Amino acid sequence: MERFYDERMKALEGVDDPASRLVITIRSGLPADDDDEEVRLLCALGGEAARNTVYAVLLTALFDRQVAMYQAILEMGRAQGVFELASDSLKIARNLVALEDAYGYRIMAGHPTLDHDATAELILDYARLATAHPLVKET
């Protein structure tokens, strides 16, 4: 689970531009491919969370940390005048994490047209609407 929060936070060290931070965070939140063992484990935990309180607590904590990570980036962008948020930052952040999770499942299921780059672009499309920023692939 460190990969989806701690490692992402480390990847943002030294990156001051909120748009760059958002792109990096989105791109690093998806499985590399359908053989991604760490994501396979998270998917299995997710399937068991309804029956196992420990798994449910772990996954809820991860979700909340990821939401807070996105929300901080969105608020930073708004404060700097880089983003014009279309909605409350909490709602946008929750949607970004939910999109990561949903598209991550599609990647893991081997969807023929949804690989890492395609799904990152779909999530970036939502983020562009939510932030009124072009969010180029490598900002």
C-alpha cells in the first residue's frame, strides 16, 4: 500500500507546480499493466473487505489518504491561481481516487483498449474539466 501513497508523495518532492503534481499523481496511481502484483493484491483485499474488518479498515485508510493527497494538490493549485475548481476539492479528489480504482480494475482484467496510458488520459480528461487547466502529459 506504500506505493499508492508514500511512494507517490516521495515522487512529488521538489515539484512545486500544482499541475505537474496532479499529472504525476494521476499517472502513478494506476497499475503498470495487467501483471502488476501489488495491484492484484489490492484487488483481492477489496474483494474480501466486506467480510474482513481489517481489510476494510486498511483500504478505507488508503482511500482517505489518497483523497487527502489529491485535495492538497487541488487546494494548492486553487490558492496559486493555477486551478479554477469546478466543484468542491473534496468531491474532485474522491472522484479522482474512484476513477483510479475503477480503471485499475479494468487494466487488471486485461481490457483490450484500457492500458495504463489510455486510462491515465481518461482520468486527466476529468481532471482538466475539474480544474480548468490543460494538464499536459508532461508538464
